[in-house]
Amino acid sequence: SLQVTIKFVLYLLFVIPSSHGTQLYLEVPSSCLPIVYSPVYNITFMGLEKLHPFDSGKWGKVIHFLKEEKLISDGSIVEAREATEEDLLVVHTKRYLNRLKVG
């Protein structure tokens, strides 16, 4: 269920010890759900996205569905923020991040 999934994600983020920490969403009000979304997630490029097998607008569709079903409201969604390298190190290795930088 959705509640079990949310609890598991929160457990992974806040209970399992990590040598790195993040303050990225520490100030999120308790009235918000752990759903992070930004309209920029919906990638479009003059219709070419329709040719790609990945649905580049799926995140917007998910949010729209949750709102239509009255499972969430605009006030319960957390606005996406840019992660620092320290934030990324909570879930990725330094080696992996370095490989992304090099290309």
C-alpha cells in the first residue's frame, strides 16, 4: 500500500545510519507528504518526447491522478529543491558522483 511504501522510504532516509547527512527537506511542514514534485519533471520538446519509449510526462500524470482522487492537495506536495553534493552522498558513492562529472 502507499502508506507502507512511504513508511519504508522514510525509514531508509532517516533511520539507517549514513556517514553523510542532508538538510535538504528538514524544514518541510509536517502537513506535507513525502511527495517531492516540480512541473519541470515533465520534459517536452516540440512533440519529440512522443517518439521516446519513456513517458516523460508521467510524473505530472501521477500528481494529476492523486489530486483527482483527492489523495493529495497542492499544500501537501513538497516543492523540489536542488541537492548539494553532500545531499547526493547520502544515497550515492563519491566514485559514482565523480564518474557523472567526468562523463
